[in-house]
Amino acid sequence: MARKKCITNFEIAQTMLKDMAGDVAIDLVKICERKRKGVTDEEIAKKMDLKVTEVRTILNMLHFRGIACYNKEKNKKTGWYNYTWEIKQKRITELLIEKYLEKIAKLEEKKGLEENYVFFNCKNKCENHPFEIAAEYQFKCPECGESMNPLDNKKRLKEVEKRISLLKQDLEELRNNY
Ligand SMILES: [Zn+2]
């Protein structure tokens, strides 16, 4: 049986984690994913070659979004508390599904626009204008004065459709396996 891919391999997961907790958040999540049990911030810092304080900052940001959670245990020898961290994959999945739905909705809207409106542009490609606006300018570009012609939107429509179907595939995979 094929191995289930890591949640961090989903396209949108990378941008989401980066937006939440910075460039290296994705590496941190990967490290925690590989460990079955909790992992201490010191261990993570060593693996990532970062300062423990930097790792804590990232963990706290992920904790804020419900992605990272910790266990506190008293070390019987030292009397100090040990914190071990875990990544909640279920929570990442939830947030990702939201993101995918949002993206798909936006693209569907774009698709609707492409289908229902003809856009006009000049040969210098200054700015696209819908028919009504282009007609107001008498099909002369307001920026450069060249005449504006209808754009062929078949190619763009195809691209949007392809994006949507790829996102839907990812979404299905997420819903069925995670
Ligand atoms: Zn122009």
C-alpha cells in the first residue's frame, strides 16, 4: 500500500504554515511529524540549528492556532518541568479544508466572470476593461490611446478550470485520508 503523504506536502499547507509562523514553521512541523511521541523544544532546536527561544516563538504561534500542543511533566530528578510538544494533524487538516474551500470559491467566482464577461484590451496590454467600460471609452485605451479589442478568454478559462480541479483533488484526498 502506498504510504500516506505527509500533510505538509499539500500545496496549501506550506503557505498556510509560513503565513502563520514564518519560513521555518514547515520544517518544524515536519520534524514533529516524524516523531511519534512528543518532542522537546531543545530537541527541535538542535535538529533545526536554531536557538531554543526561536523554536519556542514558532511553537507559541502554532499553539495559538491550535496546531501545536504541549505536555508538562515533572522531571523527578531535577524537579523541573519538561515540556514536550506535539503537532495536531487533525487541526491542520481542518484549517486546510477551510483554505481549500475558500480558494475554490474564489476561483469559481473568477470562472463565472470569465464566462460571462468579455474583456477588452489594447495591444500594449495596459488594463483589461469589461465591455461596458470599453464602450464608454469608445474602444480606445484610456492610457495609451490604442484601440481595444476583445480578449480571447478560452485559455484563461481553461487554466482556472484546471486549478479548480487540482484543488478539488487535494481537498478530496484530505477529507478521505486525514
Ligand atoms: Zn493601452
